[in-house]
Amino acid sequence: MELLLYFLLLIALMFLGLPVALAIGVTATVWVIASGIPLVIIPDKFFAGMDAFVLMAIPFFMVAGEAMNRAEVTKKLIAFSNFLVGRFRGGLAYVNIVASLIFSGITGAAVADVSALGTIFIPSMEKEGYTRAYAAAVTAASSIVGPIIPPSIVIVLYGAITGASVAAMFAAAIVPGLMIGLIQGLVVFVQGRRRHFPRQHVDFTPMQFLISFKDASLALVMPLIILGGILFGITTPTEAAAIACLYAFILGVFVYRKLRWNDFLIIFKRATYQYTSLLVIMGAASILGWILSRSQAHMALIQLLFGITRNPQVILLIVITFLLFVGTWLETNATIVLLGPVLTAAMKLLGFHPVHFGTLMILTVNIGLITPPLGVCLFAASGAGEVEVESIVKEIWPYIGASVLVLVLIALFPGIVFFVPRLLGLIP
């Protein structure tokens, strides 16, 4: 009952409009005072939450993604994607999804994908005969692979907060991310025939394809640098992110010649703001996480779930449903920080592999990015396409349903998650 009261206090503070970090900090402080714990524990745990080496990878990923975006790499990737799938019925919708899959290996963030791709795709798709709302919905839906396929900022955050191997999590997320892109493509295939989507005329010749590939190849090297270094044990996630950052600057300044000194100021300013905001959340959540661990919150959660059913698979589906609900109103990073440690500890005791459950949690919270009422990517697509959020929501439901189907398949068949990590020897 005590845990429930503090949880309700936290939710109430967030609904009153307090920033997530402040709401967590106030709740944790009230808990510490009420428990009679010395107040010195607050600054101690606050600093400990920010003092994780793996977290240093996040600002490098942010800077690298922003640098590639400002170097106009997006247009080269779109042109290459267009050669691959643009000639089919509903071609631009397919190109949108394929471009998101490729772009996800550069940015690691969904909102960045929507911002970079939406301003290009939404007007282009409208000119081809798609409604603006549908174009925005496809852009938002395909963007959720950004934080799933490595490099993923959310996965780095999950590894830092739960102690899970970032390399194993990166490897585990590859197949699920590709599955979401594939099933979204199937949605376009079905809708394309029902709605008679237009075909795009693409002059496909070997020479033109090679030119397009050459233009995009330098950008495609970045995911290989990051994944190859981490998955084969050559670099840590932080080192791989730093190398990717340097590579992005070299491309932007000396190859594409798009980055100027004022661009660097903007890039570093944005990364600093986003990263420091995340660090404050991490610090506040560390206090709350310590209290929850001390209070054996994961054991209380198991008892609560056992009161409903003792079937582990049913319990897993209940937890996924709960996370889908939380994702409709709570920001992704905050969900990971708040619920990741407790849920991971509880599910581990129930026999679920941390990499399996961690991947499921990453997928679930990212689906929350496109679920109303507070799906962040819905609002990003609305701004990029200048279309009402309500109109996007009407078009995006098939994509949400398709993504949830992938989630259920991965929950029932954990071998999908384990395939790549075991192939690379990252898990037994």
C-alpha cells in the first residue's frame, strides 16, 4: 500500500505539469524523509545515477546524428531508397519506411527521424496523390525503428539503468527492428491495393543505381562503424559513438561541405541541452531506484501479478499491456528510468532473460511514441507536415496494430531476439 501511495504521488505531480525529473525528485525526497533515512543519501545517489561511463555514448550519438542531418545526408539516403523500392505501387510510402530503417542506423532517435524525413516526404507524397495526413502517419510510424535499430539512445539508457549488456541489447534489437519495418511495408502493400496508391516512375539502370549507391555509401558506413566496433568487441559503445561523431564531422565538413562553424554551435547546444536534461532525470531516478530496491518493490510486484495468474506468459503479456498504456502518456526515457529496474528485476525472477525482456520493453515504449494522446512523434509529424494530430491518428492505427503484432510474436518466440546475440557469442 505504501508503494502505491508514492506511485500515485509521482503520477499526480507529473499530471500537475511538473517536469519529470522534479516530480521524481520530490517523490523520492518525501519517501526518504518519511522513512527516516539520512538526507545525505539524496546527493550521493543523485550523483551516482549520472556517474555511468556508458552514458557518455549518448551525447556522441546525439551530435553525430545531428551533424549527419545538417550535412543533408537525408536527401542522399532518400534517393538511394527510391531506387530500391520507389517503382512499386505506393512507392513513396515504401521509400519512407526504407529511409527510416537506414536513417535509424545514424540518429538513434525517433523525433530526429520525423524532423529530418517529414519535411521532405510529406510534401512529396502529397504531390504524388497521398493525403497529407497519411503521409504524416507513415512518417511517424516508420520513425519508431530509430530508437530500436542500433545505435539506439534508449538502449544505452536501459543498459545504464539496469546493468544489461549494451552490445547484447544492440544485437538483440536488430531483427525486431527489421520486422517492424517489414510489417509496416505489408500494411502499405495492402492499403496500396485497396486505395489505389500511385506508382512512381523510376528510371532504374545499373549505372544510375551505382551512382545513387555511391552517394549514399559514405553515410551507410556510419552504422557499420558503430555496430561493427561494438558487436565484435573492438570498441565500447562510448568509443564507437565518439568515432561516429568524428566521422560525421569529416563527412559534413570535408566531403559534403555542408557544415559551417555556426552549425557546430547549434549542434553542440542542442546535444548539451538534451543530454543535461536526461542526466538530471537519471540522477533523480537513481534516488527513487535505490529506495525501490531497498523496499523490495520487485517482490511486491511479483506478489501482485501472482494474485492475477501464475502463468509466466500471461504475466508477460500483462506487463506489456501495462507498458503500452504507460506509453500513451509518459515520455520514453522517463518510462525506462522509472520502470526499467523494477520490471527487469521482477521478470528475471520469473525466469525471463534480461535481454529478451529488455528488448520487449524497448519496443513497447517506442510504440508509445505514436500512440495518442501524447505520442511525441505524432506531434513532431504534425509540425513537419502542418497537419492536425487528429487526422494523423485516424491513419496511423493500422501501423500501431502491426507493430503490436510484432511485439506479441517476439514475446511468444524469444528465439527471434536471441538469434543475433547468440550468433555473435554475446549471450550463452
